[in-house]
Amino acid sequence: RLCARFAEKAPCSHSRQALQAERYSTRAVHIHVRDIHLQTLTPTKMGGGKADHPVAYFAASGCAAVVNFPLWKASAIGQSGYKLKATTFVGKYVEALQPPWRGVFAVMAGMTWARAAIFYGSDVGRVHCMDIGLGPTLSTGLPPLLISTAVQFVNMPLVRGSVMLQNPAANYTSLTQVLRHVSETRGTWALWHGLSAGIIKTVPKYVTAVYVKQWMDDILAPPHDPRNKTEVLVRSAKKSVVAGVAGAALTNPLDVIRNNMFQTDLSMSSTIRQLYQQQGLKFVYQGMIKNLVAVAIPVSVTIFLTDAFSTILPRL
């Protein structure tokens, strides 16, 4: 203040100009510091998020896989049209849930790494995409699109063998036996038969789930007290359920097409034509309830438990 008064009274215009320049310089420094502070608080730069806890994603995905295997088995049997002894809907569902649970460990391992990679990669990828200026829409959709496509390609032999293994009438006793039989009788690339339907089905499911998860995260009111774990987890549960159901409902017809391609070895277009000739548009809803349970539950559980584990696991 003393400098300012002195400069205002000073007859030399150079002194006033020098002080004014210093004021602008000082103001610029404050603005620069403020911008740095705000930048560190933006979502793409913020520390302590779920992306700091990769173990949380794998732990959540593993728990979801354990819960989901019987439900996945019932869905695979229902969508593939495998014949069961029961005649009623409830009876068929109960029968499908029961042992034998063939290929259980391989299926759970495949589910665990796949979902963990997709959701972890989507969250981390969104941060990096935002950093390079791709925008929120593209940053949210591009990572799950690329990662789920790669995951589907890697897991395709496991998916095909596991679905074929659930046929009660099949003579297979292990996943290895199924894969060897397919490879020897139909060629190695037959293990990837149905990949097109699998990608068309899996990619939209996870892209939809990630988009809806992010959308719900944006529109839901933040918890009044971030330290209140109950409030935080209730908010997470709402987001998780909506994201899981949206992804499952959208992709049920593609699940039916893919599973029937495994049985018939027909192309995707021929399979759709055959299903339409046999069932009409009813094939679109075939196994829908089982699929909603089998897909929505693990996706929802994975999202919810990732949030939960992120609050209790040490940062790695």
C-alpha cells in the first residue's frame, strides 16, 4: 500500500508504470497458482479415485464370478435351447442351476479377468482420453469399445467350449476335451466361430454399462457426507443396478444368436434366418429373464463392489 501511494504521488511516470507492471505480474502469479490448484482437483487429475485401486476391480470381478456361475449356466442352457428333463419354466430354471458345474474354474477365471480389465481399463482410459482432449462422450465410450473387443477375441475359445460343455446331453467331461474335439474335427479357427456375434453382443453391453454408469454418476446427487459409507454405497447401488440391467436387456438377442452359432456352425446371417423361420421374432426374447439375471447381476455386483473395495483396500 505504501508503495502504491508513493507511486501515485511520484511525478515520474516510469515509477507508476513499473508498479503497475509489478501488480499485473503478481496477479498473473496468483491466477497461475489458482489454475494449477483447480487443475489438480478436476476429475481427470484427481487422486484417490478407483483407478488407484486396481486390486479392487479384480476382487470385485472375482466375487461377481463366484456368484454368477450358476446363473450363467442357466442362461447358457436356456439361450442355447438345450433339452432338460423339467417341463415347467421354474423347473427348468432350477434344474439348470443345479450341478454338475462343468468348467466352473475356467469360466470364473475368464469372467474375472475380463470384467476387471474392461471396467478398470475404461476408468483409466477415460482419464487419459480426457487428458488429451477427446471430450467426455468419446472418452467414456472409446476405452470399453476397444478393450471389450480385445477381451472377446482372447476369451472366445473359452466361451465356446464352456457353452458347449453345459449341454446335458453332451459326452464331454472337461473344457479341454471340448476344445480338442472342436479343433480336431472343425479346425483351430472353429474355436473362434461366433466371434462376430460375440463382439456385437459383448461390446455394446459393456459400452452401454459404462456409459450408463458414468451418466448415473453425473446425475445422482453426491453424498452429503463422503465419510458416510452407507450413503456412499446406496448411491453406488443405484448406479450399479441401472447400468447392469441396461447392458443386459440390450444384448439378449445377440446372446441367442451366438449360442446357436456354436451348435450349428452356421454363419451369423444363416443363424438369424433359421431362428426367425423356427420361432419368428420370439427368438429375440428367448432366455431373456435368465439373461437379465445372469448378466445384470455380475455387472452390477462388479461395479458396486469395486466402489466398496476402493474404500477399504490399501492404495497400490
